[in-house]
Amino acid sequence: MQLTEQQINYCMECGVCTGSCPVSYEWEAFSPRQMIRRSLDKETPLSQTREVWACLTCARCSERCPVGIDFPEFIRSYRREARDRDNPPRESHHGILQTLTRLQTAGLQQNRTAWAEEAGSFRDQGDFFYFVGCQPYFEILFRYLDLDALDPARGALKLLNSLGIEPVISNAECCCGHDALWTGDEDLFRQLAEKNLEAISASGAHTVLFSCPEGYLTFREQYPRYFGELPFQVRHLTEFLDQELPSSGLSFRSAEDEALTYHDPCRLGRQGGIFEPPRRLIDLPAKGKLREMDRSRTNAMCCGTTAWIECSSCSKGVQLERLNEAIETGAKRLITACPKCRLHLTCAQENTGLQLPVEDIYSYLARHLES
Amino acid sequence: MNEEFSPNIVTFACNWCAYAAADLAGVSRFQYPPNLRIIRVMCSGQVNPNFILKSLEQGADGVLVAG
């Protein structure tokens, strides 16, 4: 969505975007307001700046924009151009996650289901497809953080099995393409998406369940834009469990922590519009002990990095601010519904003296499930 | 398609031991198959996991890190 000159004139230059931007809190020169104006500048096009990669695409600005400019989409359109102009993003973790993504299009046999064989029961064909996402890769890559990155997936499978659902989990699943798309690599996104659509259609599923907000939003919003209407339903697991759990007869033990708080992932909350289901689910064990941070729901802060690029002291600043905000509520545990938010907010605590356990909503629910 | 499979193997060899050993093999006129491609590194500890994945991505059938 490159804005035309006329659309740019709609911008009232009110600066609400810059005032809302987590990046500009840390990096003063970063200004979404000026970037809109500067996109008209022929001499130094936006696609040749570092700012084009610094945006977190968290949509806090566009949520508040009085003229409805979709800033994340605006940025995304320049990222493709930036790649073509030899201005690539700085890939975090030596680019290993990007290589892993590309490798998934190379037709290699993946082992994505070994964890599930021990964790519960699943099948090759059926009505429900559980899209696990990158978690099996995270489990290996982020061992050094001392968190079990597959635990949320085990929790999700346990909850689904308790509801009498044996979902399809497939070795043919690929990365959803979210990061490729948001870093301007549409060709890679297409290749991944086609493989996923094939894997899902081979399973015969009518509903695809996502534990990861990025996968969910990419399937819900982007896949139809590229491939037309999808022949299956796309549902986020928090939404699905919120509908199924209350009438299922399953019960939960009370949470041991005296207070908890919830971090809204940008893709699930502001961009996916799912705010209440995760809160209702957390309350099943928390029984009223959930405390809200000052900035939550549409107002929530981002976890500081996106698409495995541009991790910097700016990201760490955003993350530490968010963690301190969580601690200020008196919460002893931070729950989130996104595997990446969990990794980022855990990583940021290294060598800081902060000790706030960050747990995924599915692990948390499964841990308190009364068997 | 009766050709025998001959894998391309990328080898990262440490300058101070494995590379020296390969060199010694050469000096001693031992033969080793040509599908082993050696990349000298100053320490096998500098081999980032992504080097291995990148080799595979770019068509290697196997990767040997020797040090």
C-alpha cells in the first residue's frame, strides 16, 4: 500500500502515530509522521533508509490514526523495494531463522511431530488441523534461554485431547510465511503458503486451529488476498477453547500465584481483534487474580522485535519497559499467547536481575487442568 | 539412473588440526574422494550453526565439521 500523494495529503500531521510508537520512545529520530511525508521525497526514498526496517509493524499508530492510514502495510510495501535496492534487514541470530524458513521450501523431510507422539494423540487425517508453527524449531534454537519452547504446543494438544479432539499434526506443514511477507519477500511467502494449503487439503480438515497469533492472522488476512477464499475455517485456539471449554465439564485447579497479568500480542489483539477470549481462559484457573497492565488491549505495547530482524538496544528498551509495567501490577507471572512474545520477554530478562516467569497461555491452562 | 549416489560434502576444517591432517594426507599422497570440499576455518568453534544450514540450503548433501 504505497500511499499516493493525495492520500498523503489526508495525513493531518497530528503526530499521534509518533506519540504512540514504541520505537520512537527509544529512538527519538524515528518518526512515523515524518516517514509518511518523506515517502514523497525522490532524493532519499524511504526504501533506502534504516527506518524502513526499524518499524515493529505493531499497529499501535494505525489503531489511533484519525484518517485510518494503515502504517504497517505502508511500511511493508516499501520493504520489498528496499530489498531490491540492496537495503536488506539486519537478520538476528545470524540469519538462522531465515535460512530455516528457506530450507522448508527445498522439499526436505521435516520431523515436526516427534514431540506430539509423546505428548498426546493426533492423526494424519481428520476434521481439525493443529497448525503448530515454528515451535519445534524454536525448541532447538532457544534452548539456551532455558525455556521449553514446545511446552505450549504440548499444552495445546493436551487441551484438545481432553475435549475429545484428535487433531491432525503434519510433517508437511511449513512456516506460515509471516516473517517472509513482513520482510518484503513475497515470493518466499507464496511458496510456503502453497505448501501449507496443500498439506491442509491433504488432511481433509474443515477447521485449522492456530496457537500462534502470527500464523492465525497470516492465514486469516493474507492467504485469502493471495489465494482467494480458503476452503477451511481459520480459528485461533484461544477463541476455540473459550467457546468449547465452559461446556466441556473440564475443571481447573486454582492458580498458585497471587496475581497474574496478560500481555496482548499485537497480531492477536490489535490486529486480530481477539482480546476477551484469552482473558476468560486465564481466569478459569486465575479466578479473579488477573491484573491488567496500564497499557493493555488496543493500547498494549509490543514485545520489541518482529520477524527476527533488527534486534537492538531499542528492542531491549521496549522489552524492559514492558516487563517493568508487568511487575508494577504486582503480578508474579506474565501470561502471553504468542510464542515469540514469550521468547523475547524471557530473553530480555537475561542479566538484568528481573525475574518474572513468562508463560504461554496453553502451558498455563494445561498445567492447571484437573484430570 | 543406475549411477551411484555421490554426495557433495562441505567440510569445515580447523586450521590447527583437521586442516593440518588433510594437508598431511596430501603430502603423504593418500587419496580421498573429490566430493569432499574443504573450507579452512581458524577454529571449528567459529562455525556458526547457520553455516551448516546454509551449506545444506545451497545444495550440499552433508556437512562435516572437523576440529
